[in-house]
Amino acid sequence: MSAPLESLCKIANIFLIMVVALSSVVLLLRSVRSMRFRRYETGVLRAIDMRKAQVALDMVIEVIVMVGFCLAIGLGVGVVEAVVTEPVADSVLSGEGLLIRGQGERETEQTRR
């Protein structure tokens, strides 16, 4: 890979780590805020003899399901995006003289002729 692409790759990795960290903090704060607003619901559940541990477990399961659902959507969008943009990326990178999948085979066929 050329030097500009390597530096761009490093920047993209740093940005990815920052986005994941920030998203985790936002999700944590949103969950805590949601629990505070659900005091009435928690009180009703406790009034019908549900243990505190069960109420907490229900809230944790709710967050895990939400994260799983969002993760599935994000991965789906990422896979579709990768499939759609791969031809564009290949054409851009081939203009820089980089070897792309299958490009080496075409070059050897052209040199044989």
C-alpha cells in the first residue's frame, strides 16, 4: 500500500475506535436515564412481589436485546455498503497502480499477448 493510503487507514482505525467508545458511553448514559424515568414501573413490579434482582435482570436483558438489534442492523448496512462501494474503490486504487484482486491476472494475460 502507498504511504497516503497507510496513513488514511490509520486515521480510519483511530476514528472507528473513537466512535465505538463514544457510542458505548452514550448507550450507558441513555440506559441510566431510562432507568431513572422508569421508577414508577419498577415500583409496580416490586409491588407485585418481583425481586430487585429480577427487575434489574429484566432491564439488563432489555438493553442487551436493543444492542443486539442495533448491531444486526449496523452489520447489515456495513456489508451492503462494502459490496456496493467495492467496485468504486477498486477503480480508484487501480488508478494509483496498486495491485487489486484479479488485476494481476489481467496484467499477465496482457503481457503474454
